Amino acid sequence: MESRIKTVSEKVQVNKQDFTVREDSFYQGVKDCIPTLLGYLSIGFAAGVVGKTSGLSLLEITLMSTMIYAGSAQFIMAGMIASHGSVTAIILTVFIVNLRHLLLSAAVSPYFRHLTSLKTMLIGTLLTDETFGVAMNKAMNRTSLDEKWMHGLNVTAYLNWIIATIAGAFFGQWITEPEKFGLDFALTGMFIGLLVLQMVSRKKILKDLMVAVCAVGLVIGSSYFLTGSMAVIAATVIAATLGMAVEKWR
């Protein structure tokens, strides 16, 4: 009888291990990225259209998506190129806009402490706002994330973005006003969806709403004496610190 119980227990443990492996596989990372793909397609398509109407070629737009891989930065670049902005101004603006990635990387890094510096760098290279949101949902009640799963998530988003911008660049000659199709709101809508999913999974709605309201107030207040991008960064840091303090205190 004892040997039978032991055998059943071993089988259960093996099944749990198999489930964990499947849950953390590269393929599972690809699957977990699917809910964000529609947002990537619409925003990437709009970025390609804006790039095309700004006078960039299909090759230039493709290289921009491949090497810069940042939606907000690409929109800004396209606008500054269309208005004949200087190279220095473009580089500085893109740098400031993308400073938020320091916060994203800092928040994700504790879940990859078991990896080498080179491996964490590879993960951070393709980290975006959207993959960060998915990763944070995955990290609920966990102390670490699997490298293969994260690569599946990141690579899927990366390839999808490139394909979407290429499609936008190709069809951009026929779409001169992307806002008519709501493409300018797709990124905001996707972020709202990711935020709602994360709040629901945490089951701490009141605390999360307090932090969200605080962040909105900080953005509005700090925007009077900071640039838009810096106001968002400052509000994020302060609101996140406040949320952590409330979490520990309560």
C-alpha cells in the first residue's frame, strides 16, 4: 500500500514538473503574446503609414523598426524628420522618450537573477511596454521567470512589429490620415487592457486604484514644470514607490 501511494505521489510530481515546463516554454511565450498582437499590428501599421507620409522609404522604415523598435520614438522621429529637425535634436528626444525602459528593466530584472549578465541583456534588448505588462502578469506569485518563455514573448512581439510597420509603409501611400481609422488610439487601448488584466489578477483593486489616481495626479501636476516624457517618468517612480510602501504597510 505504501509503495502504491509513493508511486502515485511520484507520478503527480512528474506531471507537475511537465506542466511547469510546458507553462514556461518558448512556445507558451509565443501564445501569451497573442493577446497583444492586435495592438502591435494596429500601432505598427500606423507607424509605417506615418513614416511613409513623412517621406521615409520602405527600407528606412524597416531599418527603423528593426534597430530602434520603439513605437513612440518612431512616431516622434517621423514627425521630426518631416519637419526637418536636426539629427542632434532627434537623438536627444528619442533618448528622453525611451528613458522609461530603465524603469521597465529595473522592475523585471529581479525575476532573472538566476541568469548571467549577457543573458539578461539579451532579454532587456527586446523588452517593450507590452511585453513588460505580460511578464508582470506572469510573475504574479512567482519569484522568477523562465528565459525561454521570455524569449518567446519578446521575439514574437518583435517580429510582429516589424511586419506591421512594413505593411503600413507599403499601404501608406493610400492612407494619409490614420486617425480616421482610430489607429492613433490603439496603443492607449492596449495599455488599458493590460492594466485591467493585471489589476484583476492581483485582486487588490482598491490599492491599485489609489496608485493609479496618484499617478494621474502627479503627471498632471508635474507637466507644468517638466516635459511630457519626464513627467510620466517622475509620476511612475513616485507612484510605484507609494504603492510599494502601501503594500508593505498594509
